[in-house]
Amino acid sequence: MSDLTGQNRAHWEKEEQKLDELVQQAICPGGEKAVQRLVQQGKQPVRDLICRLIDPETEFFELSRIAGFGMNYPDVQDVPCAGLVTGLGRIHGNWTMVFANDSRVKAGTYFPITLKKHMRAQAIAERCGLNCVYIADSGGAYLPMQAEVFPDDQQFGSMFYNMARMSAMGLKQITLSTGGNTAGGAYLVFMACQSVMIDKMSYSFLGGPPLVKAATGEVISAEDLGGARVHTQLSGGADHLCQNQEEAIDQVREILSLEPPQKLYIQRYQEAPPRVPAEAIYELLAANVHHGINVRAFIEAIADDSHFAEYKRHYAPGLGDNIVTGKMRLKGIPVGIVASNGIGIIFTQAAQKATEWIIRCCQDKTPLLFIQASPGYMVGSDSEHMGIGKYGADMVRAVSCAQVPRVQLVIGPDNGAANYGMCGRGYRPHFLFSTMRARTSVMSGRSAGEVLMSIEERKRGKPMSDEEKAAFRQQMTDKYDGEAHPFYCGARLLNDRVLKFREIRDWLSMAFGVSLLRPIGEPSFGNQRF
Ligand code: COA
């Protein structure tokens, strides 16, 4: 190991340790005291329930664990894990989307970020054709923020709209209530295709006892108003009565036991491990995120047999190869690649090559992986006159219309229009993964500092002193670099998970496996300029 590769490894190990520490805060809100409170209520932490729900010895692919940190809501700074666990696991072999309110975070109530996380998981389920299991234990809307969580599209009502529509498509919506489900939250129980309640633990009512007393004067216990017996024996709003959480989880598994097996809509080949270990990534990616990368070496550490069948390798050296295109297999699944290389700036030749390749993969129905480490398209008169705007737009059009499953992985700068051309969030990739090396923002902190400084000087009407310039530049750099950081983006659900380098292969193969559970449609592209 050279000095440089050793430094890279030490840097990334440390960065991923910071990620581990944040995740630990997300998954243990309230610490041991909160777990003891659950024990007194006869409950287990939600991830233990999920572990029992999915097939033995299989992995739960948990999404967006660092969502909700630094939100600065009224009286609430952090909402660990957004108060909601979402993720993919196999139940009787079938990929299923699992949702679970964490009652340790403000009684599992819904903040704006909780809703965003819930909507994102439902969107993945609907697009990929997955059944959904909701482990419901929520005080409903976070009431101090009702105006931001209740009335709009993609807010509270949309959870149930999505359930109804997915159910109509034949995607099973199963709810297991393990606590209070009040007001809007009650619809999680009543909208399900089948719902399971637990005696003296689950409650579901449109108005809880205090509201009933205020509205009608009736004094009644939660149990008699909307307990598990009421809904399974009297109202019929729930379908299965269980005595404890273990029995209830087994009941959910039984409900899903006769679901038809899912099918993969692509030829899956024999899987082969990479010849280059994933550990190599820690050494080959520069600690400085603005330094260029050798993406071919990166691909070797994730591809089956480390084999990359490159397309147009020799086209426009030094210009065309800032994007690398080709195919690899990921655990046997064929995947088309569009990957930033070197310093990642996109020249016209690279944009043209990428567009051509995206359209080709769409023609032969190969899913696409975008490996993003680009600070933007090339600027300047040479580039403008050669049509960088036009060719960049062609690439964006191709990315937008590509009908094949698309996944984005960010391993470097992710700025400006390169975010569009490389299939950023606005382009609705089936999954979007980040790493500790990702920096997503409209431009880099350095560039933003310069642009904003020229605006500031114009506003002031006189030039700034050198000290003022340095201070301003630093302030802007700190702000932009902070907002581009994977923790900031992960907190706001701008990615589906921040992956460690050694997790990349497993997660990408899961993502393509799930995205290919629906048949790929026919290609169709709108206007291109060429
Ligand atoms: N909005 C805002 N905060 C809420 C809330 C809500 N809907 N429901 C609960 N909380 C808060 C509590 O104030 C408490 O905050 P604190 O820890 O800072 O004191 C925390 O969440 C835990 O609530 P607590 O009542 O102690 O938990 P519990 O396990 O004893 O009871 C519920 C859980 C859900 C049964 C109970 O909190 C409840 O009935 N909440 C009101 C539900 C409601 O009417 N929702 C209507 C909105 S659609």
C-alpha cells in the first residue's frame, strides 16, 4: 500500500465511522430507558419485529436511516430516522416493502420528513410492484405542525390514497397494529386489505377518549372504544385478533404465505464474485472529493468477475472518456453503465456518447446504472459554440425518457446540470444511493463563493476589501459544503441510503433485482436535436 492509498483508506474508514455513529443515534432513540418502556408495554423495538417478519437468515435492506436529523421543527431539532423505519425484506421469498412507526420518537407521530419517507417507500413499492406491510404504532399527525402535514398532496391523506390504489393493482396492503392508531392514523388499520390487532395493545379510533368526552360527553376507556376486541368482534374493521406481538407477526406471515412468487423480467446469469475485492475502493478513491477518479478500477471492484465490457473506449481521448460507458453483470444481472471518470467534467463528446449509449440500452432493455462524480458540463465559449447546451439537453432527454430501471450511485461531486444528465433525484431513478464521498449541490462551495461575491459587490456598489472577500468566500464555502454533504442530503431524503463502500455491490444488486420485478416497456424518446 502506497502512502497515498493508505491515506485514502484511513480517511474513508474514519468517514464511515461517523456514519455508523449517526446511524446508532437513529436506531436507538431514547437509549436503554426507551427500550425498557417498550418492555413494560409488552413490546419489542421495531427492528426486532421486522427481523421476525422477514424470512429467517435474510437481510433487511433498511432505507434512509439518517433521515430527520437537524430538521429544526418547532420544539424538535431531530426526528431520529424520521420516526419511521422503511425497507425491503423477503417474506416467503417475495420482496416486500415494510413500514414501521417507531413509537420511541414522539409516539411515532408524522412530521413532514416522516411523510416524505413514507411516500418515498410507497412510491418504490408501487413502481416495483411490491406488497406492503405496515407495523402501525402512531399518534397520527404531529399536531403542532398540522398545516405542514395534513392538507396537501403527498401529506397525510396520500398515505391512504396510495394504499387504496396499490390494493386495486393487486398489491397487498397488510397492517399490524401494535399500539395507538388515532384519528387519521386509524385509517392505516381500516384501509388495509387485512389487518391484525393485539389484545389490550392495539387501539384504533377516529377520536380518542379525550376527544369523545369533549365532543359527546361520553366517558369511555380506549379498550372499550376501539380496542382489538372491538374491531375484530364488533365493528369488523380489523380481521385477526392476536395475544402478543410474536403471534401477530406470525399471522402477517401466514396472510402472505400464499402470494404468487415474484418473477425477474431479465435473463439472470450465473453470479461470479469480483476478482478485485470491495476493500480496494477504500484505497482507489481519493480522500479529496475534488480529485479525479479511475472509475474503471472502481467498476472492477463491484462487477461480476471484475469484467466490464466497455463501449467506445477509444472515442475522443481526454474528452469523450470523462464518461465511461459499457456493460457489466451484477450478481448475474446485466447492467448498462454510464459513469463519470477522471475529473468528471462533461464535454460534448462525452455527452454525445452517453446519450447514444442510454438509447442503446433502452432498445435492448438493459437497466442502467449511473455512477455520478461530475462537477458539471464544460463551460466557456469553445464548449458553448460546439453545442454543450444542446448535447447536454439531449442527454437529459434520454435520461428522462429511458423506460428501463435506472439507479444512481453518487461517489463524488454532483453539481449543476450534471446532476440532471446523470439521473439525479429529479429524474426519478428507481433507487438513489449516496456515499460519504458524495457532494450534491447546485455548484461547489468554491464556485458559489465567487458567484455570490460578485453579486454582493454589485449590491454594495463598491469593491470589497481583501479581508471582506476572504470572510465572505469562507462563509459561502462552509454553507455550500455543509448542504452538499451526505448527512445533510440524507437527513432530507435526497438519497435512499448512504452506503458504505463495502455495501455497494449487495445494495445495487438488490435494487436492480427489485426494479426488474415488472416487465420493461418499449422505448420511446421525445424530440432530440443531435
Ligand atoms: N402530536 C404531537 N405530539 C404528540 C402527539 C401528537 N399527535 N401524540 C403524542 N405526542 C407526543 C407527546 O406529547 C409526548 O411528547 P414528550 O415525550 O415530549 O412528552 C410523546 O409524543 C410521547 O407521547 P405519550 O402520550 O407519552 O406516549 P404514549 O405511548 O403514552 O401514548 C398515544 C401514545 C399515541 C396513544 C398518545 O400519545 C395519544 O393519544 N396521542 C394523541 C393522538 C391523537 O389524538 N392524534 C390525532 C392526530 S391525527
